[in-house]
Amino acid sequence: MRIESAAQAPDFSREVHCLLGLPIDTVDLAVAERRIRSAAASRSPCFLSTPNVNWLIACQSDAAFRDSVINSDLSVADGMPLVWPASGSPAPPCSTRFVAGPENGCRSTFSAARTA
């Protein structure tokens, strides 16, 4: 995580949606995996969060937890209930622009660790 102090602003230069105050990156699996591989190759930290509905609820009352998600380098939704509103779709979208957290975490993290 790139946080030097609590006053440092999070980096939202990437394509990200805000859902009840939490960032959800608009990435597909290939982009998410590239970001993780790039961080591993450069030996840079990449703080990955996989918010789900429970996290949204917990972040409403736990400021430290909320700040950790906000300051993530990559935040990918864990579950379609987060993807639907973030994509602006009232029904399940056929979008490849979002990647499920567990899918990304398992595939990318272990793959990046093997190649670093």
C-alpha cells in the first residue's frame, strides 16, 4: 500500500467507480492481471481489495477498514450485486469490464508470484 500518512489522498487516476464510498476499478481480468504482474516484476506493492456486500456494510461504521479499501491500488468487486450498480445497469450486464475479486486474486496473485 502506498500510504505514507493518513492525510495522503488516494490515487484515483485510474478508471474507477464509487459505490457507497468505496472504489470499484473498471478492469477486465487481463488488465487486473497486468497490474499485479507489473507490481510483482518491479517489486512494488500492490494492495488488492475485493469488496463485497458485507464490506460495503462494514465500511459504513469502520473508518479504518473503509480507508484501507479506499487506498487500495486495485479494488475489484467480489460479486455481481456490486457490479450491477457500478456498471449503471439495473440488470445483470454482459460486461467484460469488471472482474470478480476471487477470480482475479487466485489466478493473478499466484501467477505473479511464480514469475517474480
